[in-house]
Amino acid sequence: MDEDKLQSLIDGHPQLFHGRGPEVESYVYPGWYPLLDHLCGEIERLLTQEETKRFKWLQIKQKFGELRLYFRSDRRDEVQKLVSQAEKASQTICQVCGSHGRIRDDKGYFAVRCDKHTPQRAKGY
Ligand SMILES: [Zn+2]
């Protein structure tokens, strides 16, 4: 199984995470870590100190093969714009290694994988 990088993200962005994980159980795939790290940096630059205090990650997860992020912020629209960019970018980034990938459907199991990390049973798709 892929290693969860959630704690690294929390450690790297203590102000945005307030030193703890999102409200709902979350998971950060290693291949998507740089993308999320970059996104958190962008949000930190956007928000004032007071807005950062009130910012909250609700959940970070994968849904139907793409990154899905839920948050609460005073500047919902502006943050959502950055979040949507990251969610879209995740569709072509291998969850395992971060190299170029695409969404693969293996009998209902969706995941973004490069050729090297495509599960054996999904080959030929
Ligand atoms: Zn890969």
C-alpha cells in the first residue's frame, strides 16, 4: 500500500493545519504530496494571518481517481479556485510516484497511475 504523507503535510504547514489533521479521516498519496504542498503554500500566501487562523481543512481524499479537497475559509471562492486547479492537476499525476499518469478504471476502482505503477489486473485497459 502507498505510504500516507498526511503527517508530512501537517508538519510542513502548521499554520494552515493548526498542528492537526483534517476533521474527517484523510489520506495523502505520496505522488500527490508535492501538489498538496504547493497548494498549501499558495493558500498561505493568499490568506492574512487572521484568515489563516480561521481556515480549516475538513477532508483530503481521493474520489473516483482524483484528488478531492474540502475546506472552510472566509475566502471560499478564491481558495476554491486554487483547490480546483490542484484537483484537476491530480488527474494526470501518478499517486504513487508523482510522474505523469492517467486515471485508470479497474472494475470500478479508479486511480491515477503511470505505466509503471498500473496494477497488474488493470493492464490492457
Ligand atoms: Zn508511478
